[in-house]
Amino acid sequence: MSLLKLSEALIRTRTSELIFTRGQTYYQQGAVGTLVQRGHNSIEAEVVLHDSLRYYTSLHILDKKVVATKCSGCDTEKWCEHITATLLKCLYEPTTVEQRPALESLLAPLSLPQLQGLVSSLVHQQPGLVNAVEHLLLSYPSAVGETTMLRKFDVRKVRRQIRVSLSYGFENDLAWQFLIKTSRWISLGDLKRALTLLEVLTQEAVRQWQTYRRQYEYEDDGFIAEFLAELDTLWAFFFLASPLATAQQEYHKQCLTLWEQELSPLQLPFQVALKVLEYEGWNYAPLQQILQGGSDSSLWEAEADSTRVQLVKTYLRWLLQQQRFSEYLCLAKHQEYYLTYLQILFKLDKRQAVQAGLELLKNKVLRWLNQ
């Protein structure tokens, strides 16, 4: 019976020619140790290149398909040469796999003192593990909910949590949990707390980016841009939720502009938030006319297409989050976001959605015939 739904062709599609060749060489040289299957969902192996260079790989499996991988020598879940070597051994030597108990089964019989002793022993053997333990402990507040954080907002503690989490990468779950909390606080109208968290998140993101650039000549792998894009959206949400005096608007504009400069050479990470400030949120006359059911072709006409698209998506997301469905439908229809327009309309009034869909289809056919 095959261990995985796997083929050499599939492995090649997930790797470059260079990576595949390296992995194939490691496998042929016998660098991959025993394949260990724990439970039904994971396979582990040790790839030994020489005595002082070892890599630990793991494959997460679902329905005999590899859905995620980890390698101690790689920062991402891409199929590196060590993962490739492990997969080739799974493909060509499936009968060599050794069944062992899952980690949960190994830990289940232990008492709390025994677990504490086990962790202490591991940290003593590998001192670097203490940082990983600290990181996991810091993530516990988000795991048990927001109640503790809502009762007492300790800025210094939160800053430390964010700093530690970002040191593990911008894709870190704990850092994203803070983005989620910020979004909830804005939605609930807790704007003072949301603003504090927004500022800390932004400051620490800038700090971590500069550390990466200075120490590692780090280039964005996509996770930083994704994190900053969500942060940009949350700043825009804050401005949409909070009518600001002119002096406050100018202050936030200066802060965001300065942070953009410090995030160089990343391209305009706070562009949407700055544009929302520039157009004074909801006070922009063409937008007001459209939200009231009218039409105005001058909506953000001075902006590039990409900027206009981001602005539309941000306003639509906020309107939907606030359940301002009537205004959402007006803006979505005006900007020809017909699919989302019909989806929301269908939830509100199925008959009207069907009629609107037929009307849109009729108009589209007529335009096509007139071309």
C-alpha cells in the first residue's frame, strides 16, 4: 500500500530543477534517515549531510496528500531540497516507515510536575528553546480570549508581545491576532484602545522591518506586504469610524508619512489610509451622492486604477462590516462590483436579487450587441 499519493512529477512541479536535483542527490546518498509516522497525519525524518549538519523535516498529511511541510533549515513551507529528499524516500521506500506514538499519546500519562521537568530538561539540552517557550506562553492570552486584555490594557506588555511575535516573522499568528483585535475594537467603537494598538503595531512593524534590512539585507517575501496591507486597511477603518478635527488629521497624516519613509523601499504601505484622510472619509461629496443612490463619475477620478480599486474595496468592506447594506449596494453597483452586489442583495431580498440579475444581464447583452 502506498504511503502517500505522490509521484516524481508532482514533486518536480512543486520545486525548481536545482532544488529537485539537490534533493535527489541527498536521497541517493542515503542522507535521509528513518521515516517515522506519528499517528495518521504526520511523517518525520532526519536528513544528515554530515555530522555537524542535520535537518529535521516533517510532512503533514490529509487523505494521503501532503498539505504542509516543515524543515528546520527553511523559514517557509516551500518544498526545499531536504523536504524533496524526504518525499523521494516516501515515494520509493514506503515500506521502511516506522510507526511510533503521536506526541499527544506520549504526553497524556504525564503529571504537571513531570511535564514541567520535561520542558526544563529540553531547555537545558537546547538553550535556544527557551525563546520558543516564551513565545508560546506570550500567545496564551489570545488563545483564551480577549477578556483579560479588555479588562486591563497594559501597553508595555502588549508591545513586548508584538515585538516577540514579529521577531518570528510577519506571518506569525499572534501578530495577526492583534490585527483582528484592533478590527473588533474599531467595530465596537472602542477607538481609544484601537488607536493605541494601531500605533504600537505600526511602530513595531517598522522597527522589525528595519532590523531585517540592517542585519540580514532582508527582502519582502510577501508576508510583510500582506501584514502592512491589513494594517493600512485598519488605519483607514479607524479614520472612517472616527470623525477627526483638522489638527488630528494632520497629525496622523504626518505619522503615516514618516512611517512610510522608514519602511522604504516598500511601496506606499499606508496609501489607502492616507487617501481616506485626504478625501475626509465620508465627507467626500461624490461618495456621499453615490451612497444616497445617485451617480457621480468623478469619484476618485484623479487616482490611478489600482488606488481606486483599493479605496472601493476598503469602503465596501467597512460598510458590510457595519451592516450598512443600503449604502453598500449603492457603491457596489456604481463601481460595477456586480457579483458582490447580487450576493448581498440575494441575502436581503431574493426576488429583488433575481430581478436585478436579469436586468444586469439584459443590459450587458444590449451593450454587446451595440458594439
